[in-house]
Amino acid sequence: MSTAVLPAATSPSFESEWRPDWPLDLRRALQPHQRGAGDPTLRYDDAGAAWRTTTTPDGPATVRIDHAGGSVRITAWGPGAAWAGERVPGWLGADDQVDDFRPDGHPLVARLHHGMPWLRLGGTGRTWDALVPAVLEQKVTVVEAHRVWRELIRLAGAAAPGPAPEGMRVVPSAQRVLDVTDWQWHSCGLDGARRRALRAVASVAGRLEPAGCDSPTLQRRLTTVPGIGVWTAAEVVQRTLGDPDTVSVGDYHLKNIVGWSLAGRKTDDAGMLELLEPWRGHRQRVVRLLIAGGSRPPRRGPRNAPTNYRRI
């Protein structure tokens, strides 16, 4: 990857170009990091380029990722521009080790793997940016979690550095989260349990960044924080480290997607893990394949309605 860090007075602050050695699909690569169509931290412009904001050890950054003609052009702004820009290939899956994956244990998995050469599991290297939305998604509908995410970012997030699309903002810092008042949380529609969990992780945020640790170590650190269980920890390491194996046990829908796709029936978490066992080391990779192209059980009855915590 060719790289140039430009003088501070120049915009952008960082530029590079990189050519992936697999058929990259930019939107699909970034989809796990997007919290709904209105996510203020990830947007696409009319040219199809992705704009993403992130926290970094050096401060906030905005990154533009333009994939065209087989090459990826990366430009970044803000104090963390160089840190973020250098890690974009990793975001998109450049560090994913797929060569030892053996999909042939099930015909559907084999078919999906061969039909989706674009799938790579990327990691951002930032726990905080994945942890805040994961806490918001605990035990609520996706629609409700995404709404609260947008409200929180607009309330407490900083404006995106550089010429980002209008309305883009950066995940609020841990200190900013601690400064949010109970009334402000209530106006966002955040219940007490998730509020306490957010404050708990914000109080120890510096100790939760990966800093070279592996996935089991980071999961252990995360689950020592009150309000952070195995589901939240799994959601974080999948995005922070690109973990190809850890599965989101406790997910409301996932067990049935896996069960229906691999066995033609609904199952529980234990049954899901049993079905995924032949691919230990790549179980999350199989999950991603099944989410993208597997089967889902037929819907029966009404969907769960989101709870309006602002009225409680």
C-alpha cells in the first residue's frame, strides 16, 4: 500500500492507495459496522465512496474509501487520520486468514463460500466504537437500537473532521458518555440497565482497547465489566478483531437462522453451537455466510414492538 502523510495545513491529512487481492465488495465489507441506513458514522456519497468516522488513540478521524478499477483510494482527515487511514485495509478484511477454512462439511456452506468470494472478516482495531452500539443493542429490537444510536451520536458525538457529508459525527468519547445526564439519556429513550452498562464501560474504556491481545483475552476483559455479557463481548470482537470464530450466543434470531439453514429446524444456542462445531476456528465465518445466503424459519405471529422508554 502506497502511503503519504501530508502536512497539517493540507487537506486531506492522509492519502494512500491499495489493491486488494480478492473481489472486494465495499458495502458488504463495511455492513457489520453500519447501524441502520441513517447511521451518522457511516455514509456513502453519490460516487459510491464510503465515508466513515472513527475514534483513534490520536483523536477523531474521518476516512473516505473509494473502490474503483480494482484499487482502493483512502483519504482521511482529523488528528487520527494517519492511524485510521493505515488500518483501512484491515477494516475491509486484508488480515483475514481464509486459506485453512474447509467449507465442505455441508453442501450449503460449500455453495455459499464458493459463491461469495468477496467475504472477508475485517477488524477496526477499536473496541470503543464497537462497544457503544453493542450495548445499545442489548435486549431490544434492531429498530429501537438504531434509533437510540442516532440520538446518542447527535446528542454527544463530535462533528466529523474534514469535508464529511452533512450530519456525520464521531462516536462520543468515554468522558462525553460519562457527562451525559440521566435526563438526556431518558430523552434518547435509553433504559436504566443499558445506561448503567454504558457508564460502566466508559469508566474503564482505556483498559478495553485490544493493544495486541487476542480475542479470548479481550472477551474476558469485557465480561468483567458489569452489564457486559458474552453476547456483547462477541459482537465487539467480531468487529474489533475480525474474529472468525466467536459466535454471538444469546442472539434472538441467530440460532434459528443457523438451525434452519443447516438442519431445517429451529434450535437453541446449544444446538446452534453443535451444528457449527465442524467449523471450529471459523464458526463466525459460517454464520456470516448463512446470514448472507442461508434460510430463515417462516414468520408466525406479530413482530416484537419496540419499547418507548421515554414514556416510562
